[in-house]
Amino acid sequence: MATAPNNVHAFENIPSIKAKTLRINLNPNIYGTFAEIGAGQETARQFFRAGGASGTIAKAMSAYDKAFSDAIYGGEDDGRYVTQARLKRMLSHEMKLVEERISRDNNPDYLFFSFANTVATIDFSKRYKGHGWIGIRFQLDPKQKEFDEIILHIRFKQTEARLQQETLGTLGVNLIYGAFFKYHKPKKLLKYLYDHIDKDTIEIDMVNFTGPNFKEVDNRLMSLQLIRNDMTDAVMFGPDGHNLLPASVLYKKNILALRGSFRPVTKVNMDMFQKSYDIFIREQTVEYENTIVVFEITLSNLKAAGEIDEQDFMDRAELLCSLGHTVLISKFQEYYKLVEYFNNYTKAKIGLTMGVNNLVDVFDEKYYRDLSGGILEAFGKLFFKDLKVYLYPMKDATTGQIMTSNNVKVHPRMKELYKFFKYNGKVMDIIDYDPDIMHIFSREVLKRIINHEEGWEEMLPEGIAEMIKEKQLFTKKALPEKEEVNK
């Protein structure tokens, strides 16, 4: 069991930055290095200013010049220095030096740490606001051979380099303090990162916890906390369950996005995905190796009775990851906001796969009342440049009629607007759908699972029913939620 510094539960109220640095500096066992690139030595400065840093800081450095930095940490093939790989190399290099240079025989109780960041602050043009990677590798037990690690990606929102540097310094202190004194409460640790920082000054859009004291931490759940705490608008994780930086994954990519509740993922979801992907990949400007498929769940879709059911979220994530998919969790209820988000990172082709009922909602004016330009402003953002909707048909339960883009019923005031986008090739029907599965809806499958009824297994992709049974997924009853796609 970890032997963290004493008085872990002290300072229940928010301590000042000076109080946090002093608590670390005055602990005789916490000892490590600071390596900061690109925004000065803002975190180390806080510890020096607080006093008593001589027993805590083994070394503080800023290898600002690229040639010098390369000499220490190695060069970058792609010429980029503000990357996760660079940060991890810095943490590894500095921790190795501490272990080599500080005798364990003479300092048996030392808790080593290595703090690092690699950051680009706002440029002179003010167009690029800057971002960075920040992390700490540390131990909570001097006998611990494997180190714990917390890594964050941040985006600056302030418009002055000096302010960004100050915010970075405060965030660094909060991270180090949290690592040693709040490691046992990772959700709260995330919240405390914003101590003495306004949320509109910095965005944290990725976090990963690794190491022996974080074995029980699921980083997908930590991603969810970032959105719940209003730290970011969207988070992403891969098939392996590891959190991804959306900007890095989406950068200059062709993007096909499928929105749904996936509660659970059904054969219809997979048919929608596969058939739309087959069309998307054949588009003239789309290259297979430069294309990413994203399964997106909105935050509102995760809420039941006004609160997010974390177990329910993890059940959905488990199934999507098992099928090999990349998942995006976002705050974007309206599709145009999702497209705006994608357009931040790519100018390539974007495809949205949706059901007929979704398309009807897209043409409903009530969703755009907060925009000064109303639905026209939203559509200017939604159908910007190279976007296309791939429409999956729906079978009318009453008449048995198959609803497609040709007979979809939008509001009379929207008919001409709909025709404009339809005849300009912005909406394309998926015609090779599987008619034998059109009766399948996630909500009906979920109801059968919860009520222990039979016959739901064949409605799901291969292997999913077995996983639900084996791991007892979706067994907790929750209030029904609005369906967002044909399921």
C-alpha cells in the first residue's frame, strides 16, 4: 500500500498556491526535478518563491533552445516539440537522472518525482492561442519500483503570453500537489487542477493516469469527468480504452461520424456504419489511410434523471471499444456544433451518418432559437464546404412505408430549404441497407435486457450479447432517454 506524505486529509478548504508549494517544500521526503520548455520556468518559480525549496528541488531547467533540447532529450523526426512523446521522453530522462545521482542508501525515504511541460504560448499574430503537454512521474512509496504518472493536454484561451505563463505555473502546482495529496481521489484531483484558475482561461482536453496506484482508474471515466467539470467540450478514447487527443486524431483527416446512444450497440448501428463508410470511402477526395471513423455520444444522451450514470456510460464504452471503434463524447447537442468542432482540425471531407428521424430534427427551427441568424446561420455552419449526410432509412411502424430523403416529412416552412440541400447533393440515401433488421431499436433491446426477457441476443452484432451477459452490462434500471438515431 502506498505510503504517501502525512496529513493527506488536511487543507480540506482550497489552500492558496503558496500554501500548496510550502506543504510540498516542507515535506522532507518529496524530492525531484523540474524541466519546462516553451513558457519559462513558471511552475518551478512558484516553489522557489514560497521558500524552503532547497530540500525539494534537485534541479530546475528550461532547455528552451531546440539544439540544446535535442542534445538532452533527442531530436524530433517531424520537427514538433509540443507533443506527448516529447513530454514522456522528458519525464523518463529526468527521472532516470534522479535515480542515478541520488543514493537510496543515504536517502531511503525520498519520494522521487519528475515534473515536466512542453508548451507553445500565443504567437505574435494572436491567431494561434497555444497549447501544451504537462505531466508528472512520481512515487508514493520509496520502495515502489514502478512509477505513477499523470499526463494532461491543455489549450490556452488567454490572449497574452504573460497571462498564459502565470496560468501554467498555477496549474503545475495544482498537478504536483494533487499527485501527492489527492492521488486516492482522482476525480477530485481533476477538479482541484482548476484551483485559483478561471475555467475560461484554460482547457484540459485529455488526461491519462497510469501506474500502480491508478490500476483501478479507467481513463475513459476520467475523460468523462473533464466534460462534466466543464474543462472541455469533447473527449476521445480509442479501442484500447486509452484516452486520445482529439486534435491529434482528427488533424487534416476525412471524418465520418455516427451519433447514437449505443445503449446497446445494435446490428442497425453497425449496418449504418458499414454502409455509409462504404460510400464515404469511395468519394473522390477521400483516401482510406487518411480517414477516421468516430462513434459519437452526446453528454445529454448520457444523462438519466438529470445526472450522468457512470456505469451506464462504461457499459456503452466497453461494447464500442470491443468492436474496435474510436469514441467521441461531446457537449454538442446540435449537429452544426459538432461540425464546427471538426472544422477546427480539418478542412478535408466530413460525413455524418444519421437516421431519418435525426434529419427531421435537423430541420426543426426550435433547436436554433439561440442563434441570431436562426436556422440559416446553423445551416451555414453545418453544410460548410465538404460535408455530406448519409441517410439511413426508417420503416414507418404504422404504414410500413420506408422513409428516405425522397419522402421525409419536414416542417412546411422548411421544405424549400430542404430541397436546396437535397438537390445540391448534401444528403445521400443509403440504399443497400439490410431490410431484415429495420425493426431493431436500442431502447427495445435495452428493455428486454433489463426485464430479463428473451430474444434480444440476435439483434446485436456478433459477440456483443455474450459480453453483455458475461459482464452483466445494462442490468441497472435507468429512466428512458430520447433516441438520437435509428437503433
